[in-house]
Amino acid sequence: MGQQIIAKLLPLLEKINWPATEAATEQGRQSFLVGLEKVDAYSGDPNQLTAALKTFVTGGSRPFAYAGVAYSLIAASQEKDGSYFVAGLEAAMDWLEKAQDLEPDVWEINMLEPLIYVHNGRLEDARLVLDYLHDLRPGDYFLYRIEVAYWQAMGDLEQTVHWFNEAAETAVSVPQRLTMRGQLADFYFAQNMWPEAKDAYQQAIHFDNSNPLLWHKLSIVHWQLEDVDEAEKCNQQTLRLKDFPAARQLEEKIKEKKSDGGILGRLFGG
């Protein structure tokens, strides 16, 4: 998926009219932060990234717009299996360096550098830059998020969960909290840690109870925990919000399971 999305994005970048202002302005910074949240909501639809790119550009600050492109390309580079398309990361670094050439000492721009290093497998370089940025701005949400990516790459479950929670605690907006709770839940899900995933998805739904994907994942977790009634309730809520094949497939599994249980119950006098 990543390679195909990058192939669509790169030609689009050549057609953008970049802001004339070559300084990092406050308006540009605010648009950059809004654009980051739009990229964080990306779920495979290229239109989500093009909407984010428009936000970066409307900030009127070229270095922040270039950095926004870099962040968009990082997100677009992720493949379905969680790996990253190397050429996409290289393109992200090119755009980040363009931003740094214009404004070498802007923290929000420079924080993207260790993220690219993490996904490129340059973990020692990532650690050096992370430590440097922590000294400049302790307790920052975005930096904590990059720590999550770093410790995931290191394969350290305890540290990964620690930094997920640190990031969630320092989040300053509902979208940020939702991002962290949802990603923590997905992390537990990938590790088959079903009770932990259940709690994390329930927290994420607290911030976004109209999200069909969160309800769908929670229904799968309940299914894995063999709580068929809760799986059915969550799946019904999923389908109320959005009808899609995976939810219908789970609906059929639940019906079969409950039907089997009914037959067994009758056989044994239930």
C-alpha cells in the first residue's frame, strides 16, 4: 500500500504553489500542528493526506509546509504489514532537509528527523537526536510519540506501553488523546493481548464513540475473549454506524456461534 500511495503523492507535490514566505511564522506553525492531526487520522485514503497538505500550505510558511510534506510522506510510506517503503522515507527526508535549510533551528520541524531515522532502522541516530530534543523541550507530546515508535522498533514492550501512556497524559487535545489510546489499543491487538486491548479500545471509544472502526475492533476483541454477547453488541453498533464486509462476516460468525450454543443447550437440557 505504501509504495502505491507514494507513487500518487510525489507527482502531486510538483503542482503545488508553495508559500512565498521563507520564514517559520506563528501562523505557519499553527497550520502545521492542525495538519499533523489530519495526517494522524490517515487510514489509507490518499484524500486524507491531500487535505492535510492543503492545510500545511495555507499556513503561508514555506518551511512548515515542507515539513508537513515530510510528515505526510512518512505516514504514506507505511505498508500494510507495518514496514515502511524506503523510497518514501528518503523522499520525506529530502523535504525535511528543504525545511531545515530554510529554518535550521525550529523544534517542531527538527522533531521529524528522529522519526524518519526510527522507520529507516537508524536507531542509534534516532536516539542521539531524541535525547538532544528532550533537553530542548522536556515533556513534549510529539516527542513522546516518537519514543513510542523508537521502543517499538527496539522490541521493548514495557517501554513502548510506558511512552504510550506518557504521550496520552501530555496530550492537549481530544484528537491527540484519541490517537494515542487508539494506537495503544492497536498495539495490544497486534500482540494478542486481548484484555489490555479491550480496556484501551474502551478508552478510545470514550473520546470518539461514533467511530465504526473502533467498535469493530472492540467487537473482535470480545470475540477473541469468547464473550459472544458483548461481541454482538459491539458489532451491532459498528453496523449502525457503517455497513462493511468485515463487520458482516463477524455478524455471521456470531450467529453461527449462538446457533451452535442453542443446539448444545437443547441437547443437554439447557
